[in-house]
Amino acid sequence: MQPQTLTVADHLALTYRPDLEVLIARWRRPVSLSELQAGYYALADEAERCGTVRWLLDTRALTISIEAGQWVNDSFFPTLATRFHQPLRMAYMVPPDSQRRLQTDAEMASLLSRFEKAMFSYCFKLFDQEGDAQRWLAAPTPH
């Protein structure tokens, strides 16, 4: 079966890879908070439609912000438990400078820590290489 791509406006493409059972979300440019929210909702809808819990989120074109991170953590992630009845695996592709900022900026590090604590039945990991992200997504889910 061939990959299926859904374009969400001009800023996001969602591609389902049935061979890998992975939904890939690629943001193409920086977005407003409302565009980010619409993109995440479209991602969850498409993942539910495809029946996949493995997501690769290519956020390298985005600018990380506290406001966006708080919305994802406090408003979006809590909705996933009622939609998906098994653990989600989310591989986030972020540029190296964003990874450094998440580790060195106190407010961003605190937000990342909140993400990790909120992800009780979900797994997520940050990557800068897509091959590494794909290998992690393909690995068996720990129980």
C-alpha cells in the first residue's frame, strides 16, 4: 500500500506510511498558535482514522514557544487518552539548537519536564535525525 498524504492548509502535511504504521506530520513553516492547534487536531483525527499510535512529528520549521508547549501539554495531550486506548509513541524531530534550548533555558526545561510527567501512558523522544526517529518508532513498545 502506498503512503497517503493529507495537506492541512499550506503549513502541514500528514503522511500515513502503512508499511511502517507511522503517521508523519511535517510542519512546513512557522505557524500561529491557532494554526498549530488546528494542525494537532488534524493529526489526531488522521491518526484515529488510520488506526495508528506511532507519530513522527517534524517540527523543525516551527519556533518553540512556552505558550504553544503549554497548550500541547495542558489542553491537547489530555484529550488523547479518550481517543486512543493504547500508548502513543511520538518521535519529535527538532533542530539541534531547539534541543539545546530545551535543556538549557530554565523555563523551557521545566516545560519539557512537565511533558515527560504528563506522558504517563505515552512515550515521546526528541530527535535530530529522521532515521533514528524511525528506528525508535519501529521498536517494540515497552510494557
